Amino acid sequence: GENVEQHPSTLSVQEGDSAVIKCTYSDSASNYFPWYKQELGKRPQLIIDIRSNVGEKKDQRIAVTLNKTAKHFSLHITETQPEDSAVYFCAARSKLQGAQKLVFGQGTRLTINP
Amino acid sequence: NAGVTQTPKFRVLKTGQSMTLLCAQDMNHEYMYWYRQDPGMGLRLIHYSVGEGTTAKGEVPDGYNVSRLKKQNFLLGLESAAPSQTSVYFCASTLLAGLDTQYFGPGTRLTVL
């Protein structure tokens, strides 16, 4: 089955700097890669996603890149702000027992220092 | 439109007790999922359902059972709770597998003593 590895587990950056979180996946058939943000005590919420037919996608200060050959994808946050502090999860969509489901990485706790 | 809701928000059980967690969605979604979230381990799929009357096992199904008698509800049961089941449980739903955004409920924090 699919295995998703996420690094780093914790990341601390100065406000205004950029943050990068990386994920690798094992199943070459995976074709959809979302990123979720989870604030303390809250539910995970989708912030950006990318499909396997696209190499990069951007939405204001956040972007995601995908390298299918190397089987890795990354989240980039530019001009970080205090409200970006949260746990971020990557995921890959894989087939299990004929149905498509998300397999999540272990999460990255991002702290933005003022 | 409430989205995905979960009941209860918090619960403390003693080892061996049973309980049921309720997930409800009002978005007419076909797919529903139960995850558990533990520190450093991300979200792990317990069970899922691809439609009313269907259920299937995920990554970590042992010790849990589920039912989907109505399209809008997905129940997660613990027959005999164990301390290893202390976790935060999230329910999620998707309209169809091909329409990918998963919407999560607010979570249930369960402690088993």
C-alpha cells in the first residue's frame, strides 16, 4: 500500500521568511496530493492540492510542487505570518480494496517567530 | 448547512467500557471516513464507507466497528475500550471519490483510563 513520509516534523521560521515542507510517497499510481492545515484544537482544513498532471500550483502565498519521477511533493509558504503557525499534513490518494482513499504524512508543526 | 458534525466532543471511558461516536453530514456526500490522530503519526484511517449500507476496513480497524444505516450518518463503535484507543477521532466525508476534497468534522477527544 501507499506510504507517505513527511519532513521535517517541526519547523521554526522568522516572520516574513519562507517555509518549505517536503513529502515523499511510494505508490507511483497515486494521482492526487492535498495539503491540510490544522490549527491547535481544530479540524484539518484543505489549503491547496495538486493533481499528477500538473507540476506546480500556486495560491497567493502558498504553492505546491510535484515531482512524479522522484515521487515527492512540497509545500512552499512565502512571506510567513503568525497565523501560518499550525500543523501541516500532506496526503496522497491511493487505492485500497478498490476504493480511493487518502494516506497522510505524519505532520509538520510550523512555528512562525515574530 | 452544518457540514460535518461529531458527537460527543469529549469522552472519558474506563477500560472495557463501550461507546459509540456519531458522525453526521448534511452535504449529501457518498463517502465517509473515520480517522484517529495520535501525536507524530498523522491521521490513520480506521474504517470507511462508500455509500449507505456499506463499510470497509482501513489501516487500523482492530477494536472498532462501524455502521452506515443512513447516508448522512456514520457510527464508530468501541465494544471494549482499551487505553491504546486514547486518541482524537475525526470523521470526514467526500461527495464522491473522484471529487477529492475531504471535509472534516471537529473531532472527538477520547481518553480511556
